[in-house]
Amino acid sequence: ELKPSMTPSMRNSSGFQEYGSSSPTLDVEEGGLHAVLEDPSLCALFKDFLDTEHSSESLLFLMEVESYNATEEPSQQRIRAQAIYDKYLKPDAKLEININSNIMKTFLKRYESDKIDGSLFRQAQSSIFTTLELDSLSRFFNSEMFHKFMEIRKEKARAEEDMSYVFSRINHPTKGLDISTRRLDDVLYPNCFIASEFVIWLVQRLFIDKSAAVELGVRLQEQDSSNETNQETQQESKEE
């Protein structure tokens, strides 16, 4: 488990890969509500944010309508349409949403006439989508919750793609990894850390999934072995 040659101080940790002017945060903001809805983790975070404003019913409505739109069987469409109406559109519904009265009249005319098809909620869906994007979404993008989430995601991506960034974080004076002299089979190895501690540190500090953290450890070990081989080859060439 002890890997004596994993010595960050021997590596080049002067910087990490440059990602240009593009930013995950900017990409999401440019994509708007569509980008949020297509990202399960971000969508869940947006719901948590809306919960703090007591307004998550609009997002839940959009998600249920999307599920309804994917339903092709007429009998299932009727069941789902009834459930959506009862939950979000019926007067005094548990999660009643606010939509334009004209849109509501058009919906009720079709609904009560049993004209239930894939376009039944289209106007209501469009109206709620626009309201969310122009109102709640801008506050979400300006929230500490969103920026913290994106910073964690950005750091995780850097760690998974660029080993030099991992080295720079390992050497952090207060949040880095415990690097010290260790003993293995009565042999002292300076500037070392334990593999299992490295994995735990990646998970806790860089928010990397455990499987990805183990993979990074393997990459680090392979890189270390390659460096040692190159150093030995260079030394042999000098001696010749």
C-alpha cells in the first residue's frame, strides 16, 4: 500500500492545463433552462434552489409534462393527463401553478372534450418554461449555491484531466495530502504518502468519485514508474 516513489515534490507542479476563455459556468448560462434540464445533477440543484423560494412546482410541472409528451399509448396519456391536471392545474391543486387565463381556457376546452394528445399541455408548458427562464433561472445563476456547485464540478474536471493540477493541490499548505517519511520493511522512505489516503483525499478535497480516484492513483503510479525508467536510462547513457 505504501508507494515510496509517489513524491509530489519531485514533479512539475507549476501549473495546470489551460482551458482558454471557455467556462463550464458560462456554457450553462448560455444554454439557459434547456442546459439545466438536460443535466440531471444541475436540474436537481435548481429544484433545491426553487424549494428555498417555495416555487419548485413550476419545474416539477415541466418535468412531468416531458414525461407525458413521451407517452404514446392513448390510455396512458389520459391517466397521466388526469394526474397532471389534478396536481398542478385544478383549482386549489396541491402544487397549483400560475398560468395565463386564456391558456387555461384553451387547455380546459380540449381536456374536457377528451382531445388528449401529445400537444395537450404545449401552451402551458411553453408559458411556464418562459417564466422560469426569465425569472427564477437568473436568480439561480447568481446564487452562491450555483457558483459553489460549478466550482466543485470545475475542480473535479481539472483533477480528472490534468495530473499537474492534482500535484499542485497535493502540496497545498493546509488542505494538501500528508507527505512524510514512512517506514516499510524496516526501510525509511522520505516524502511519501499512502495510496489509500490519496484516494480518500481525492474524494474529500477534489470531490472525485472513488472509482475515478482509484484510476488517478493508477495513472500516478504508471507515470512514476515511467519517470524512474527514463532517469535510469539517462544515467546509464552518461556512464557509457
